[in-house]
Amino acid sequence: MNGIFISYRREDSAGHAGRLFDRLRAHFGKGAVFMDVEGIEAGVDFVETIEQAVGGCDVLLAVIGRGWLDSKDSQGNRRLDDPQDFIRLETGAALARKVRVIPVLVEGAQMPPAESLPAELRVLTRRQAVELRDSRWEDDIHALIGVLERVMKSSPGVPASATAKQDDRRDVAAWAWKGGTAALLLAVGVIAYQMWPHERDAMPQPLTTAETQPAAVLKPDTPTMSAAPQPKAMEKLATPKPAPLKPAKPKPAPLKPAPLKPAPEKPIVAKPAIPVSPTRTAAVQPAPVPPVPVSPEATVPQPQPKAEIAKVAPTPAPVALRKLAVIALGEPTYRNFWGGERRAAYSAKIARLYRDALREVASGSTELSINTDSERDIRRLEKALRETPGLCDSTRSAAVFVARVEEPQTISSVESAYWPELRLTAIACESGKQYSARDILVPRRDDGFPFERHMAETMEKFAREYRHLLQ
């Protein structure tokens, strides 16, 4: 059995071990992570069964919480002092068989001192531990996964492990991508080669020397010329000299309307700007026009009233707003970390937080509204999500964004096992498609209300991922 074995004490770290198991199984595969030795039949030596199960794995994760060392049984005796204790047997078997054992510290626990452990477990204190902090759970999990990948690759059973399968899938995908790209380029090249003669014939061909060279530069024996010019004339034609600049004769400038200015005391008489020879003016020059006095009132343009300009200017068409609806539902219980929150007030806080996260990504032509229903519960909300057209019609929106916070069902005595799950759903009303995401919320020290910071980060990530619904 090659894979990862998770050893934990149920009354100490069941919630954290379950979250760790789900995360590792999603990454390495369902058959690569083991958490409990179950199905030991009656009459079977469970000590040998545990040794075989643990000894065949690649790595054992010893999850250590605050109650791992001092956990006691119903008689008040410390469990680690019992030679038949499952945790003692699992960890001791892994250490004896030289299996890589990684202590995983949760809930702020510290490594126990060597003198407080049984003799076969004291070497555990020399193993480098990994800490999974609630405030940085994802970052610590990523670091642990990196260590586990290296350990499983270096173990003898790597070809059958999930890590090798993932590498094979990556290699196959890479080769498939390269092969598909090469085939596409080859097809494009063949098509271009086949089309090249037709395009070449259709393209304009460059002119020959005889067509581009001036006739005066051709040699005398060129058959196209009827009479060859003299050498001196050819020399002049080949290297033309710039003609001396002569003052151009002034041409009569076209008459332009003079700018309107207040008229002086004397009338302005228009005079010809350039004298014209009498020989040409005899036929062309029109009859003289007597000067016309221009009044000052006619020359000054009168400003148009603002009221008339406003009537002429076109009014911009109103921009249609894209209406989006936000629905939120929180189900707090009596546990301490809820801080006495009630469903209606907590749901309103979730809705406002969700709306702010969506508004950061949405464009300016969208309208985000909160849809509230005091009688809505989890069952009614799930039924509404199954009936998408009815939910869209009731909200009259182009898209609906739903947030649900619900505490899981468990019998664990650890409070962290009851941390709620946030489920986000986005519905595109035009197509009826639904997009969803979920995350286990972890409390933060700077929370304004229970799980506010972690909830806001998850909502912002979800809004960026499906920003096309907000545009």
C-alpha cells in the first residue's frame, strides 16, 4: 500500500484531520490517502494489521493537537501509556519500519518533550514538524503538499503512486499539446504553399529596367528610340541642372471675405491687391463697384441665446443598467464562535459584504440590489436554486448571486470541526447556467463579525473568476 497515512486522535483533532484528508485526497487521488484502519475482523491481531498498513505507506502524518499528549481514557489514565493505544501503535510501527514520519501541529500545539513520550516514540521529537495554522491554512497546506510530492517521488513505490500518475498525465498533456500545435502549423504551411502560386500570379509584378528607366537615359542602339539624342544632350538629360530661380509673377489672389470688424468713421473702399496689365483687364476685369459703407451693427456677430442652443443640442440616450440581485442566508447556532448572531442580522451582513465584493469587479452600468426574505431558510433557498427561471423572474435580474453559510453536521467534541461552510452560486438568467464554489471558513482576529475576513476573500475571488456576469 503506497500512499499517505494520517494518524490522529479523534477527541483531539478530528476536524483538522478531516480537512487535511479531503485536501490531500483531492490532490493525490482517492486511493493514495488513508486515515483510519477500518474493517479489522474479529479474531485478527489488530497489532499486526496496523503494522502492515502503516509499514507499507510512503509517509505517515502524525496530527498533533493540544490534547494529543495528555488525552485520557474513561478510567483517567493517559492513553499514550497504554501499549495497545492505536496512536502509539501507528506511530511506533512507522518509526520502527523507517517510514517517513512528519509531525503535523494544529490548533497552535507544540512538539511534546521527549521525556513525556514512551520509549519507542521519543525519536519522534527529532523529526522536523509542519504547522497548519488556521489563519494561513491554504498556504501551509501547499507547503506540505510540496514536501509530500518529493517524498513520494523518491520512494521505491513511485510508479504505482498517484504522484507518478499525475506526472504521466502532465507529460501526456504536454506531448498532446505539442503534437497538436505541430500538426496545426504543418496544415497551415501546406495550405499556404498550395495557395502561393495563385496569389503570386495575382500580385503586381515589378517593372523591368526598360519600363522603369527614363527614355532619355537609354543607349542610342535601343530599338525603341527613333532618333538618338546627341552625347551632349544625353549628358544634359542624364544630369539635369537646377534651373535658376526666378521671381514668380504674382497672381491675383482670390477675393476672401474680410473679417467682420467694427467699421471706422470713413467707409472702407476695396482696392485691387495686385495691379493687372491693361491688356488682360480689358476683357477680364469687371466693372468697378462703388464702395458700400458697412455699418458696425452688421459686422459684429450677435451671440445666439443659450436657450436656443440648448434646444438644438441632441440629448444623449439613457444607458440601460444591468440589474443584478444578491441573496444571502446565514444559519448561526449556539456555539461560542458565532458571538450570539441571529439569522436575519447575520444574513444581512453577508449580503452587504457580498454586494461590496461584486461591486469592486462590476462595471459602472450595473445595478446591484439585495433581495431579502425573512422567511427564507436553507430548504426554500435550495428549492429556488433548482427552479432557476422562477428565481430570475421574481428578482427581475440578469444574474443572481447567492451566498449560504451553514454549520456542518458532526459529533466531534472539537469546536473547529463545526466551522461553517460558505457556498457561493452565480446564475446567468439568460442561459440558465449556474457557477458555484465552496470553502470552509476560518475565524480571524480582525473580524468585524464572525468569519468576515475569510468570507470577503472568498467572495472577491469568486467575483473575479466570473466577472463576465457582472459586465
